[in-house]
Amino acid sequence: MAQAYIRTGNTRTGFSIVFHELFDLYHPYIGDKATMYYLYLLRFRNNERGGQAEGKSWKGRNSVVEKFQLSFSTLPLLDEILEASGLVTIERKPVGRGKDKIYYIVHDPSSREKFRESEGDMRESLSKLIDEDRPIKNLLGKEEGAKLTLEKG
């Protein structure tokens, strides 16, 4: 079997940094859809330092549903997965008529060392989500997320 190598091609500025830990450590737990959703929120995160809007994502449910053909019923499940993993914090503010404005505070992935320190807590949080809502198990990662669902029987 031939070995494949990846080399730097054309490079440019105006990008979002994607830390290796997202794919190496988080993705095996949170799965494809939650990873894609996180990257989309990260792309639209407000990176201006200081002020109340720092770290909050300006794009949310409507834009991601249209762009990636996800159902609205899937998004709350993905929100819960991302919150349980520590990649986002969600704030809800009432705007009237029984509706809330949802603010996504998008965090960078933890370093490998910090991830390993808190991995047990994340596993526990994801396991609780499986207990509470069975459809979540179908969204978790095929590697570590699948192990959590098998542990639940």
C-alpha cells in the first residue's frame, strides 16, 4: 500500500484556526455532525477582544440548517453534545412571545493535557445525555462515542 503525504499548498490569511485536538480528541466522542456544526460556529465567532460579544457566534440555527441540510430537531441534540464536550456554552435570553435568543459562546478546544484531565467528566456528561435522550447516541462519534452507547447497553 502506498504511503500518502500532505504538503503545504497555496496558503493565505483570513482563516479560522482549527486545533489538532478537535479532530484527534473531540471528534471520536462528538461525531461528524457536531464537529461540523462546531466548525461552522467557530467560523462566525466574534474574535474582537473585550466587550460582551467576544467569543459569541453570530450565526446559528437558521443558517446551519440551510447550509448543511440538518433538521431543526437535530440542532438541540448537537447543542447538548457540544455543551457536554465543553466546546460551547449556550446562553438564552428571552425576546418575547415565549421565544429565546440563543447565543453560542464558542470555546477553543482544550490542550491535549487539559483534555485528558477532564475527559472523564466529558464522558460522564455525554453518558447522561444518552440516558436522557436516546437519539443522541446516533450522533456521537463512531470511535469513543460508540463505546459510551455500548456501555449503556
